[in-house]
Amino acid sequence: MYCIFKVSRFIPTLSDCHCKLEWELSAKYCVPGENDIPIQLKNMTPNYIWTDCSAIKFQETLSSDTLQNYILEFNNSTIQFTQTSVDDASSKLSNIFLSAANLSLKRPLKKHTNKQKNKKWFDASLQQARTNLLNYGKIYSRFPYDPIIKNHFYKLNREYSKLRKYKYKQYKQSLISQLDSLHEENPKLYWNLINELQEKNETKKKCGVQPSTLISHFQKLSQLKGEFQSRYTELCEKLKQLENSKCFNELTPFITESEISKAISHLKCNKSSGLDNISNNMIKNGQTFLLKSFQQILTASHSSVTLLYDRLTTYNYSYIRPESDLNTATTVGFKFFLVNLQDLDDNNSKFSVTGFFEINWKDNNLTWDPTYYDNTDSIRIPSGYMWKPHLLIGNPYADAIVISLQQSTIRVYSDGSAYWYPADSYQMSCDADVSYFPFDSQTCEIWLLPWEHDASEINVTLKQTTVDLSSYNQNPTWDYVSSNVYTQSSTNGVHFTMKFKRRPTFFMINIIFPIILLGVLNMFVFVLPADSGERVGFSITLLLSIAVFMTIIADSLPNTSSPRLSSVVVKLSVDLIISALMMVCTILGLILHHRTDNVPATGFWKCFVRFRQCFLDCRKSKTNAVHAEKNKIPNGIALTDFANKTNENTYGKDEKQDDVTWKDIRGFLDKCLIVLFSSILIIANIGFFMDIVAGIN
């Protein structure tokens, strides 16, 4: 907030308030800068002249029929309990004063000063030359094309300019000669001659002080320093104590006519008016007609609501349970409105929500008849003036959470029903079950405990068996599933249980699918050519990738195995074991591949290869028999000859297969391992998804 003022009119006959001030007041949320200060200020209207006979004229004007009708209409109007209504009423009353003043009082006449003051060297000869030039200029404007008039006008103009320069030069020479011939020890005379020589005029000096400088100056003056600041703080604390005492609360809010008359009698006359041009003389001489109007405006802010508020807050019942018989338990109802799920951190077992409780009870100390207070059925009062249950969150995450907001209000109805809505961001502990991550659901609760009252003092009831979701905003990670509200007789507490289900799409794309893809890629380690030299590097890379995924999952899950390990962790462990076995088998295969032919293959490896060859030959012979039955045997060839020929070919191949190399053994081993590990991987994936489906159901 800042204020700019300037002196509009100086009145030396008055004692203390001897100037009119022009104000421009602006309220902002922060201190304005220099660029925000309005420089353009409006001029005030001239004040009214108050003489000895002005009082009689002003009262006669107020008693006229026209203004009496305005006053009667104003007194019969109702002023609402709002700032706008009070401002409008004040403006109407000011208009009544100004209307009477305009009809009965006079305003001062404006003094017209000479705007252009002739200089000292501008003598009568120059004034005559200037007048002749202006008069002839009018003739020249009428006959602009007459050459004689034109030449004569320019001649007069040249003569006037020469005479002006001559007079000015002569004036300066006289000043210089005066300075040279000055022998008096008078500095004032000397500087006056210097100022005249430099053409300085004190009457035309302008104030060079900027409004921002004035503002900063008065702000520094208004700041309290040292002992004044400590004294000010002490007085403020004492005032707060007095406001809470009984003497302040029992004062009547109504302002009577006698109080207004007494205040008006202390006003001093012949003081300058404010911005509304209503002086103290007008108020003192118009109180006979406008006393009721004054009272109506001054008491408008103290409506029936204020009376009711003062009555309810006169005494402090915050430590007295609101029952006529203290042996009777106070019935307190609870309800929770969920606004937002801030965080459900299963790694740290942290459950954070934003919401508010609806806690209601009946206070027999705060009842009233609405007909006595303009049918006011309810009112809000600060929570510090009445009793409220002391509540504690029984499962806080870190520090204890006590629900006792000092700045909150409680809505009280005429029958004594009280409704309290404490709102906050609450952080509770919640044991997470990540057995089926990321397809898991978490159940967390808010345990509300009345810690200062037992079951004999407070009877806990439920307004609703579920959490209210009328103000709930969806969470991007968790979906709300269900809720349950129940009481616990042993602790007299209320449990608000909420169940949330994780949205698994993000984790499926970033964790589940890459894990399955890594398992599939592991199979291709046996397909790579052994001579390429990339088998071991490929298998180690996949093994490390699975290990990295295990680290990521371990950081996202709590460090516990209760109630069981997560399915994703088990799946990664199985994949890690399979990848390690594949790497070992790859190394063994490369050892067999790089053995020289000088080392003969052992009978163990030959049996594996021959078993595979016999299996393939049996399948091939069956296929040939089927084809022989379908096709005709060539003419002239006996069936026995055809069979003998087939046996001879087979025998020839068997002789060639007796020479089994280590590369043949390695190739056969790769095919067997592909089948083996593919089967194991398929079984592991099927088991993982069956476990997830069983957990979801």
C-alpha cells in the first residue's frame, strides 16, 4: 500500500490542519516499484466558504421538502451486512450533505494570474513595438497577397527583433557594470545580480523530489526502531490478551445516538475538509437532521450475525465436554472425504493421502433461537472457542499426527449440532504386499484414535461405511478399488481402510516384456557359429542384462520376504540360473568344437551321435515305405532286389558314419540344448503367468 499527496492550497489562518492534501491510495499484494507509482494526480475541487450566516442557510436547506424526502428515503432503506452496501450508503449520505452545501454555501473564486510576466528589460518601447507588429499582422492576415502590406510587416518584424536584442544586450551590460562597481559587503545583493544575469526565476522553480523518494522517506519515518519496536510488540501482546478477556466480549456492538452526538460535539470547526468536501461545520450543523442516518451506517456492520457471534464466543468452553450430565457419553460421528492419493511407496511402506474428515457432535452449550437473530440458523466460529474431540492418527509414518488445527472453524447450528472439517495431507505407514508385482493391490488404512477420551466419554459412530469419493481425483499410478470403515471397540478408534490397484501397463512394457525377450534371446546363443567367437560374449551380455534388471527390481520393492517373494523376483532368479547354465554349456560346446581330430571321440559321445542317426534313419525308412506303397515298382525289378539295394545303400552310409568328429558332436549337442532350455524357459514363463493369474483372482 502506498500513498501520494501534494499541497493543494495553503490556509495560514488555521492552526494545525493548514493545507488540503490530495490523496491517491492503492492496495497491492507487494510493495510497488518506482514505475508503479502514479505521477498524474487529480486536482481537488475548491472548498466551500463558511461564514457566520452559513449555519442558518445550511440548516434551512436541510429542512426543505426535497432533502427531507431524500433523508426519509435513506433512513427507511436497509443496509446489508456487506462492504459494498455500507459504501453505497456512505456515498448516498455524502450526496445529501453536498446537495445542501451546493444550494446554501459558496465556493471561493479562482484567482487568475498573469501567465506571461514581462521581463525587466522589456520596457514600454518594446511593448509598443510588439503591439504595432501584432496589429499590422492582423491587417497582413486579411490581405496576404498585397506586396506593400507584406513588405511593411516584415520591416516592422525586423525592427522589433533588433530592438529586442538591443534592449536585452543593454540590460546585461548594465548588470555587468553593477557587478563591477559593487563595493558593498552584501553577498545577497551580489547573488541576486548573478541570478538575474543567468535569468533565474525563483517563482518558477519546480520541486525535483520524486514521489518514490517521498514514499521511502515517510516509510523510514514510520518504521519503529530499537526500544520502540519492543514496546510496540509488548502492547500488541497485551491487546490480544485483553481481546480474549471478558470485558471486551461483553461490550455492546450497537452505537447509540447519544454516543454519536457526543463524538460530533468534540469536532473542531473551521477545519479543512477531506476528499468528500464535507467539513466539520456541516456535520455539526446537520446532526439534528442526519443523526439517525449516522447511526444506521455506523451500526450496519454490527448485524444480528455479529451479535450471535459475540454471544457464542463470550465464554470459552474448549475444555468442557458439551453435555448437561458429564456421565453421559458424547456421540461423535466420523466420515472421511478422500481428495487425492499423493503417494503409495511400497518400498518405504509409506501411504500419503490428502483429504478431510467430517466430525460432528452436539454442543448443548451453543444453542439459540433463530427468530431472535434474523432467522440465522448456522454460524462459523473458531475452533478454539468450543470443545472438540482430540484426535490422533494411530499409524503415522514418521512423527505423530494430532488433528487439532488452530485456524480452522466449526459450523454450529441453532440446535447445537457442530460440524468440523479438518483437512490436511496425512502420511501413514502401510505394509505392502508385492507378491504379484506389478499386478498387485495394496490395502492401507487411516487409524483415527480419540486419545484423551475413553469409551465412557465418547461414543464413536459412523456416518458412512465407505470413504466418500465426491472430491476424489484419479491417481496416474494407482486405481481406487474399494474402501471400508469400521470401529474397534478395544481402542474406541475408527479405521478407514482403502484398497488401490496398481496400473501395470508401464511395468509390463518396461520390465516384463524385456525379461521375456532376454530369455528368448538366450536361445540364440546355440545358433551362432562356433567359429565366430561371439558365443561367450553374447551369453555374458545377456547374463549381465538380467542381473541389471534384478537390481532395478530390488530397488523398487521392499527389503522383505513377507508374506512371500515377488513373482517377478522369482522369475528373474530362474532366468538368471538358466542364463548361467547356458553360458556353461556354451563354454563346454566350444571346448568340444576346438578339439583336434588327432584325439578320437570317445564311445560316450559316439553313442549320442549314433543314437540320433539311428533315430533319423528309422524315420526315413518309414517314410520311404509309405512312398513305395503309393508309387508303382518299376517293371522287371523284383521286390527282393529293391530291398537288397536299399540295404546296400544304408550299409554304405553306416560305414561312413563310423568316423564321428568333435564338430559333429558339438552340433548335435547344440540342438539338444536348444530343445532342453527352450522347454525349461516355456515352463518357467507359464508358471510365472499362472502364479500372477492365481494371485489376481
